[in-house]
Amino acid sequence: MNLIYTGKTKDVYELADGNYLLRFKDDACGENGVFDPGANQIIGKIDGKGKAGLKLSDYLFRKINAAGFPTHFIDCDANKAEMTVKPAVMFGKGVEVICRFKAFGSFIRRYGDYIKEGEELDAVVEITLKDDLRGDPLITREALDALNILSCSEHDTLVELTKNISGVIKSALAEKGLELIDIKLEFGRDKSGRIMLIDEVSGDIMRVFKDGKSVSPTELEKIVTV
């Protein structure tokens, strides 16, 4: 295997057959010692989080695929905390797409004059550039097109896919008595140029509540996959 990328929560390897292997870590992102899926800093390690994230990703990717939405998922090995995926071309240097069902975190920090924490949002979609140095800035439809990162039509497809896929995940979690607050997804293009869901679908990228309290990534996996 050829290591091609080292990330905060996973490493990426290129396989001999042209596919890729994602190896998940136990590192957790957050701010001021508090877990936050939208944060850029590592606040520590949670033993077993990598395997837990993979089990949840496996479970949810299969739900998404069954619903007919395109993803890069091929297979996984939970014991090794590894997932095999199709190759994908990122948009620019990478974009992240957040779908919000309630106002929390950075949404409140930005728009707290207009909305209170915990208020309902109707699957509001925000797109940010993957750029730690600049704090993952928000970017508009027109700016994405002007910078040749995404065309306007691709932007619209991305937003529709985000809402549909987030809806699948929200329903799957609701079946377990869980509430999806927000989720951060990543997309890329496959060999034919079709937009597909990439990266992971684990507790690292979502904020989930149960009975009004936040659920950690490892707790989330236990509730959903056991």
C-alpha cells in the first residue's frame, strides 16, 4: 500500500487495484476540550473510536446505497478499522457540506442574533472549503462556480444529494431513538464525473442527541450497531 494522505481522523492508502483504503484513528476533534464534529483541532484520543467509527460508517453506507444514492463505499474490516473505497476526485482542494436540522455550534456563533440554540432548521445546507489555515470558510454557489470548484448545476446536485442522504441517516438514527442535529458530509466525482458521497459516515462528522443529551462517537456506534 502507498500512503498518500495523513488526516486528523484517518490515513489514506492507494491499493494496487486502483481503489483506496481508509485506516481510521482514535483521535477526536473538538474545541476547548469539548467534542465538536465541525472543529479542526484534535483534543485527544478515545480508545476504540476508530473501530466504532468504521462500524457505524459500514452500517450507514449500506443504508445509503440501498436507498439508491451514489457513494464510494466498497467494503470494510471493522477489526482493522479499515474501509475500502472507490477512487474519487475532490472538488478543488476539498469541500465540506453541512446539513443542519437544529441550530448548534458554529451556526449559533455566526447567527446567534437571529436564532436560539436548539431551534429547528429545515435541513439547512452550508458549504465550506477545506482550509484549516482560513478556518474552513463558507462559500457561496456563485463563488464555487467562479473559482472552478463546482459549477452552479453541480452545486444544486450537491445540495439535493446532501438533503436526501442526510434524511436517510436521520431516519436510520431515529429508528434507534436518536436525533440527528447536524452532519458534515464530503463529496467527490467518480471516474465518470458523477457526484458521490465520499469519506466516512461516523460519529466524527455528526452531532447526535438522545433524550436531549449529546451522544459521543463510541456511544453512538454501540446504540446503532449492537
